[in-house]
Amino acid sequence: MDSLIEELKQKIIDFLNLDDVDPGEIQADDPLITEGLGLDSIDLLELVVLLEKDYGIKITTKEDAQEAFQSLASLAQYITEHKAVEK
């Protein structure tokens, strides 16, 4: 799971053009929204696209989004759990 978290750090930085963020600064349990990375709703929509494109995972409900986007650790866990189910 640690390798997936590291992969997600770099993908999020690249996909959202967060050029001023260093992957080493991001902690797995930091919140993704408002605090931590400070992502907003537009960023989250872009992450939904990233998850679908790169991992074949669709987030279709608000509850799934809340579960997945709490932190990088929760996002990695969500991917791990749903990637096997949806493929």
C-alpha cells in the first residue's frame, strides 16, 4: 500500500499541476480537502477522472467520495478495495 500512496502523491501533483508541492511534504494521513493539500471541489472532480482513467474506478455517490477523499491513505485503501471488484 505504501507504494500506491507514493504513486498517488506524484499522480496528484502532476495531474493537478501542483508544481509548488513536494511529494515528501505530503503525509498519508493528511486531509486532502481544505487542510493538508487544500483541494477544492474542482480538484476532486479532476481526481475522479484520474481514478477512472488510471485505475478503472468510478466514484458515483457522495458517500463513496467522502470515504475515498479523506486522505491519501483512505484513497489508496479505496482503490485497493474497488479495483479488484470493478475489473
